[in-house]
Amino acid sequence: MSIYSALNSAMSGLSAAGRSSQVVSENLANALTPGYTRRVLDLNSPGAGVPGVQVGNVQRMNDPVLISNRRVAEAEYGAAKAEADFFSRMSDLVGTVDDEMSLASQLSDFESSLIEAVSRPDSQPRLNDLAVKANTLADSISRTAEGLRDLRINADSAISSQVDTVNQALKEIEKLNARIMVVEAGGMDAVAMQDQRDQLIDQVNGIIPVNAVRRGNGQVTLYSTGGVMLLDHKASELSFTPSRDIMPHMTLGNGMISGLQVNGKTIDTSPDGPLRGGTLTAQFEIRDITAVEAQQDLDAMAADLIERFQDPALDATIGATDAGIFTDDGSFFDPVNTVGISNRIELNDLVALDGTGETWRFRDGLYAAGPGDPGDSSLLQAYSDALNTTRTVSSVGLGTADMTAATLSANLLSRFAQDNETAARASTFAATSFNELSQAELALGVDTDAELQNLMLVEKYYAANARVLSVVDELMETLLRI
């Protein structure tokens, strides 16, 4: 080997060692940085007969297949968690079997108060207690329905927030695509910007599961699992109009609440639609399907309760269009206007203690001209019998069956308890899958022990090349002295 070849080889070795130490130092410094991908320096031989080492580009060490699987699991977990949170809240609202404030418990308390009033129809305190229990039952149903309405409003707000997040992230990815292309065209490394872009893709993926396709010049194209293009050179724009308030009758089907558009085109947001799998369609499902079905179940219970005591055959003083013990916002309940009745149910002012408070009307008839025989419990007994009469009740979640009032309330609690348990199990399973894949991905990250060993080797390479330079320098000095 000539002195020139040795000198050239040592110089390239020093350059490679210096660049390698920089890469290893960056790995060590960012070992705990979220989203950081371990880097390695691409070192190659310059070619046959050419001494030294050729320093290539810095490469990111990741597994595209593992990343894709992790993103799928992450999106599934986000959707499962949103559904589990909804059913957990609904289960809290309607109560559980051992909950003294549950709808079933309130109905049981009302029935017990009726039985006590039957035994002593002349007792004013017992009639007053009956009014209190009836009012508490009506308030519990309407409070649960209002809680459900809040959940729909929250879902609508979450959709709006997520749409804004996706739009902003897609714009940032579009900018990074352009910058990466310029940087790589200039022969420089763009690994930091690629890390940043991957984090933004992960952000979009949690909301809308995406397929990322690598293009030339460092570009990436994004489209949903259902084929909706989200980014191809230019970012797509999602459009959604949030609602300040959502009443029970407002649905996507009747156009009273907003759907989703991508570049001005309406997109199916159902669970099987082209954006399926992430938190965005999960929130649409909660707002437009799950909560609507829950509303129907609550309305079925409220309507059944009102109709049991609005029958003129039960209380002869009630006219054909007169309200019974429980009312539709203070008025007669028309069965054709069932939607939202659980939000509007109230105790009749004629017997409500915060109304006229004439609780003797429980015993003598709601619209009686005056008090009757204080010992006559026939109407109170008829009320008690009405609660235990089987009536045909139908709703999406409860099905169609002949039930007493107590059976209906118990079925309602059971329905949400089962849905809550099922959703919780699904969320736990999805979380486990996501965590396992995340751990597998992290295993490909920075190993500080391995990086320290690499740094020690780089130091040895540097020392060896420096020694070669020192020897070349001595040889040159010897030659010059001859």
C-alpha cells in the first residue's frame, strides 16, 4: 500500500468514526424520547481497489410490518375504549342491581309506598310519601335521559375536535413531505423529519386508521383502510359542523345533525364505512346509533310508566286527553310522540308537593271535585295492580315482550350492565394487543448497553486510524530528512 493510499484510508476512517460517534450519541441522548427511531450509519467499501471506507446516509431502524400491525391495534383500542367509556357511563346513569339510586330501586320504592298507602288510605303522611316517591322516580328517569343527551353532545364535540386534529396533522405531513424531498435531494439526512412525520401519521391513525404508502423522493401517501384518500401530495380536508345542543329527535338520518365530508364529498361514517376502525367512527356510532338505541329504551320505560296511570278505565275522573299521575312535561302524553318522553316525564302538578300538593287525589281521583271517603283504598289498589299488569313493550335494546313495570326496569338495568361488561372485555383485549405490539416495536428501539458498546468500538476505530496517520507522518518526516 502506498503512503497516499494509507493516508486516504486513515482519513476516511476518521471521518466514518466521527460520524458514527455522532449517530451513537444521538441514539443515547434520545433513548427515552417518544417517537424516536434508532439510527445506524450506512458504511460501505468505496469499490474494488479503492482504499478506505465510504460514509453513506443515516438509516432509521424500524419494521414497517410491525408498525402497520401496531397502528391497527392502536386504532382498534381507541375505538373499543370510546365504546367502553360510553357504556360505563350509561351503566352508572341507570344504576346497578345493588344501587339504591338505580331506576329499578326508585320504581320499587314507589311501589312500596303505594302498598303502604293502600293499607292506610286515610294517612296523609303516607300519601305525601307516595308523592315524594313518584316525583323521585320521574326525576330519576329524566335525569338519566339528560345524562344520555350529554353523552351524545360529548360525542359530537369529540368528532369536531378529532376532525380539526386530522386536518391539522395532514397539513403538517404535507409540509414535511415537501421538506424531506428537498433535504434528501440535497444529499442530507432527513431522519429527524421522518420521525416527526411518523408521529403525525400515528396521530391521524388513532382517529382514522391509515395505510401509509412510501413513494419516491421520500414522499408518503395516506389513505384510509376503506380507500378514502387522505394525502396524495396535497392533504384532503375533512368538514364537520358541530351542534351546540342535541335533542333526542335530532338524528343524522333526518339531517338535523351534521355528517362528515372529505373534500366536499359526504362519507359514510357507519361502523362498516370507509373510515372504519378508529375513534372517529366510534364517536359517530355512539352519537348516531348506540345513544339513539339507548334513548329508545329509556323512552320505552317512561312511556310504559305514563300509560299505566293515564287510563280512564283506571281512574274515572281522568278524561280522554287528561294527564295521569305521570305527565309529558305537565300535559297529556300522546303515544305517537314517544321520542324524548324520558326527558320530559314529570309528576302531575295536582299531586306534586312542589305543585298544588293535594295528595288526597291519589286516593279519590286526580280530577275529583273534592276529597272522598278517606277509608276507600280501591283506586290506590288499582294503581298497585297497574304496576304489576303485563303490557307489551318494544324497543331495539329490550326487544318485544310482555312485561310488568318492575320487569321492564330490571331488563333495562341488565341490558346496560351486559353491554358495559362486553365493551369492557373488548377494550381490555384491544389494550392487551396494542401493548404487546407496542412493546415489540420498542424492542427495536435504542438499547443503551449496545450503543455504549458501539461507542467503545468507534473509539477503537478512531484510535487505530489516528495511529495510521501518526505512522504516515513519521514516514513523511523520515523521507524528507533523507
